[in-house]
Amino acid sequence: MNINSKYKVDATFSMSSMTDIVFLLLIFFMLTSSFITPSGLPVNLPTSKSSAIVMQKVSVTITKELGYYVDEQLIAKDQLEGILRNSFNGEEGSVVLHCDKTVPVEDLVYVASIATMLEAKVSIATKPNL
């Protein structure tokens, strides 16, 4: 007895539609993700009600031990002006201050005054108030 069917069923599965969906999801997540450059130094930032994201040119971090870091490189306080001047090279720049909330205001104003003297925009990094 011969029980063979005329029509053979193809058991393969086409993955092209699945790869299209995965590719579209990848593009969606890349476009909707936030492009933030966080400071790599552990600083306890103050909170604020509105925390806007600023694309930073130069990051200045002041730790609670009053250590000054420019783009995660430890520097002396008196070298700050020269390093900021060299990093801007006469261009318009922006400085994002990452200050620990226990740092005295005097040190924050010191860095802000140097940046203002170099005609750079000054922003203070905060974490959002939940």
C-alpha cells in the first residue's frame, strides 16, 4: 500500500521577517536612548526639580575632599585656569560642574569665575528630585 501525498509540505522557516523586526527595534532603541556622558567620579550631586541635559565640552569635578578633576584627571587648584584655557583654544565652550553637595560655595564660585572669564557657559550638574 502506497500512501504518498502529491503535495509535500516545506518545513523550513523564513527568518527574513524576524531579522527585519529585530533591526527596526534596534534602530528604535538607539534613537530613543539618551546620550548622556556621565561623570565617572563618585560625587554626591545635589538635587533639583528640573535637571536638564547639557552636552558638555569640559567636565570639572570637585570631590568632597576638595580634589579638582578636569575630565577625570586630577589637577591642582592653581592649574585649573591654564587647563581650561588650553581646552577651549579660543572657541566657545561650556563647563559642566560636578560638585559634591558638601563642597563650600566658595570653591564652586572659583571654578565658575574662571569659566566666565574665559567666556564659557557654566552649568551645574544635579540629579533629578524624585
